[in-house]
Amino acid sequence: MTAQLRTTQISLPGLPELPELPGRENLTSTVTAVRSALPSRDQLLFYSGLTAAAALSVIEWPVAAAIGIGAAVVRRSANQDHEQA
């Protein structure tokens, strides 16, 4: 004996249709893009240490911000130079 299950799709007025779920390729490219935007483990440790030093008043917040921004600018510049070469 087999059971048959029949379903119907009811569309309510005023509600948008649900989008289709992304395919594996779209999901993979999104994960790759997010991973490339995240800092590396070494960078994360550097910024965490910088934040801890500022939080413990080892260095002042403006100094920590200047060091962090300077490091980010240097890293971005080095990445752009590496991509152009």
C-alpha cells in the first residue's frame, strides 16, 4: 500500500513570492568573497592585541586607532602592488 500526498501552493495577496535558494556555485562564490574580506589569523591577533593595549590604557585610543589605520593602509597598498605585479 502506498500513500499519495498532494500539496497545493496558495499565494496570499500582498506578499512577495519567496526567492529560490541559491545554488551551490552561488554559495561557494559568496563564501569565497567573505573569506577574502576577513583578516588573516595574524592580522586578527595584531588588531586584538592593539585593542587590548588600548583597553588596558597601555596606549591611548587615538594612538591605537592611528596604528590600526596605518597598518590597514599599508596592507591594502601591499596587496594592490602584489596584484599589479
